[in-house]
Amino acid sequence: MTIRRVLARARIRAAAVLVPGLVASLLMPLSSAQADDSDSLSMESYMRPVNAEPLDLAELQQKPNKLRSLSSEETTQAVLPRETLGRAKTFAPLAAEYSARYQPPSRKPLASRAPTAISLPEPPRTMTTQECVAGLATKTFYVKSRYALCSGKQFEQVWLRNGKPVGTSHFDVLAIGTIPKNSRTITITYYFTDFTAAKENGAAAMGITTKGSITHLWPSTAAYTQGGVKMPFTRTWSQLLGADTYKHTLTVAAGQGSDTAKTDLIAAVYVPNISLKAPPAWSSLPITGGDLFMLPPRWDKAPYLPNAAAGAASWAVVTPLQYSTAAGAPEREVALHIQKAFTTPGMTQPPMAKKDVPGKAPGNGLTRLYWDTKRREENRNRSVYNCGKYFGEDYATSAGYARECDEYPMASTYEGSRHSDYDHLAEPGNFSVLPVKKEDNGAAGNLLAQFYDKNRVIDGPDDGFWVEITS
């Protein structure tokens, strides 16, 4: 489905919400005058991706096997985003592909290289339904940032008389999860959209029950409070036509984490569920809905993160640090160095057969090293030693301008140059060093520090990031 078509459907959804009378006029409930007492009336419902092609009644009538093929679709299994991190990642299946992702606007060249002038934009914390629908055009999830993500499902109902399709109905459910800055409250906003119905059906009186809940929590002793709409809640199809959005909030107080001495961390899995009930006179199959998908909320508090006294919430998904090779980008030489390490690692120093540095993709990311200051210093010392060994002891001045030793992976990651000394599975020499302009190295370090703060990247294996080179 093209984005143009998806956006067109978004406009239809908006119309359905704003003028429910127009859409309601499409309904043609089957009356007693239309049905014989001996007729067997039933409703079948299918949960499908938001980007699936809507069912066509004429096709269903012409191809009886179509319903059986729908029943065998493997699209109803609830999955987590493929980028999920931490405890939640090991709990449930992950999406087969990475999520659609927001691309922030390019940073403008700076007139000054002063540290105060180098600023990484704040991650987005809001999302519109149009953004969500466009992001879900070809993916299961849309991740705008660690503070704004969404997913959805479409529900197709087939109405049958004596086992033969006589009508259809349809609606979509979107769930957008957002988190304000420095907040421990997560809001999941539910949108019911794209209501359509055709021919004979009982959609108007069909019951739709929504239940969003935390199904797993680490540690399990952590307590949380809920706000907004009381779960579960039930509305009929026609009641949801003109309804406002439904918000469900989750708040977890600090001090309940699994490692309160260093990082007060709480992880969870949140699962939205929809179930349908056919109206009177219609029967339905036992399975009329299910878990839509899974979301991985996280709450943390650490002395090295913003809002240190209270901590904040985020979504436990890996996110990219972006460095730019564009002319005028303050970190340009560092970005070029990392790009070289990604694309032609054999041409970097120190030499290593089959060098393959980590951090160039979400599935092979980097982890932040904060508490072990000795190991960070060891990473840095080994990198500086290798710069002197391969580029001359005078590398800092030999180019006629001030240079510093840039290292990748960064010294502030567990994958830094001393990685193999701590992990026997890591290959020695699987890193790269290069003398770069002092200003560029400083700018890259400044951006990295801001990235850690603004994305609340915590120390250790429960978090991670990758590096994306832009131009």
C-alpha cells in the first residue's frame, strides 16, 4: 500500500469521526423482514495489519475459499518492536522487520564551533494519527523516538447468512504511546477510525471491548498506577463512530527498580487487546479478536541522567546516534572516520583481518559504559597508543593544526578498544583510530554526551544504540 493511499485512508478516517451520520448511513442492519426465521446468522472477524487491503464483499462471494485463507493468516500474533531492549526483549516474539523510523531534519551548519553552539535537537514526544498511519504504511510499528511510538490493527467483519457472505464491516485501532519530558507517566492514546460497512450486517450494535494492561513487570514487585479510561471498556461500533480518543496512563514511582544502588530500572510489557461480541440474532466464532501487539515501557532513575532525583519513563527501543559528513557539520571528520570504519574496515588502523566494528545497525549496537571509569580510561589509553603507533608520536601537530585521536567504538562504550580484554569472545583489534581535527573531535563528543542525556541511555546491557552516518 502506498503512503499516498494510506494518507487518503487517514482522511477517510477523519471524516468518519467528524461526520458519523454520513458513515452510519452506510449501515444496512439485517431486519426480520429480510431474514427467514430458519436463517442462520453469524459474524466472523479477522484482525489484520493496518496496511492490509480491505475485504471486498463481491470477492468473498465469488471465492468461498477466501475466508479460509484469512483464517490461516499469521498476522494475529502479538509481537514487540524488533528494536526492543532489555528484559522485555527476551519475553516475547519480535517483529520480523525493523520499525518505520522518523528522520529528523538535517542540522544546519554552525557559524561557531563553541560547545554551547553545538546542540542535538530534543527527541519528538508527540505524534499525530496521520504520522502514525503514514509510518505504518509498510511496517508493524512506527518509532518516532524513545518517547513516541505507535502501532495498530484493522478489524474486518464478514456477516454471513447460512454460511454465505452477505455483508462486511471494518474499523481500525491505533495506539500511540507518548511520554512528556522528565515524566514517569506513559500515555497510550487509542483511536478507533476508518469505520465502513456494506450491505447486510449488524455492525451498529456489535460490542467492542478494549483492554490495555501490563502483562509482565520486572521486578515483579514494582507497583504502578493507572489513569484515564478504566480498563477494560466496552462500546458499540456506532458509539465509537463519533467518540473522542481514549487515553490510558501508566505511572511507576521511583525507588522500585532492580538495581537501585546504581540504576533504578523497571521494565514492562504492555499489551492492548480487542474483543468483539456479535449483536443479538447474530452468532460469532469463539475467537473474535485478541492481543494487538506489545509495547516495551521502561522507567529509570540514575545520578548520571537528567531529572536525577525522580527519573523518567521511555520506550525500551534502540535508537540511532546521527553523525553527519555534510560540509559544515561540526563533527564531520569524526563522521567520515566512522563511515570508513563501517565501509572499508580493512583500510583502518590498527590492522586486523576481517575487521567488523559493531554499532552500524540496530541489531549490532553499542552499550554505554559509565560506572567503570577505569575501563573507560583503559579504552582511551589504548586508542591513543595506537594513534601514536600508526600515525606517528607527533600526530597531534604533524598536520599543521591541532589534532586529537578519535576512536571508534567510543571509549564510553563497552565495545571500546579494550573490549577483548574483558570479553574472551571479542576479537582483539576490532576498533579503529584516526587523528582528526581537535574541533571536530570535541563536537562529536559533545553530541554524544547530549545523545546519552536526551535519550536516557543507561549503563550496561539493558540499553543500546547504533551510529547512523548522514550527509
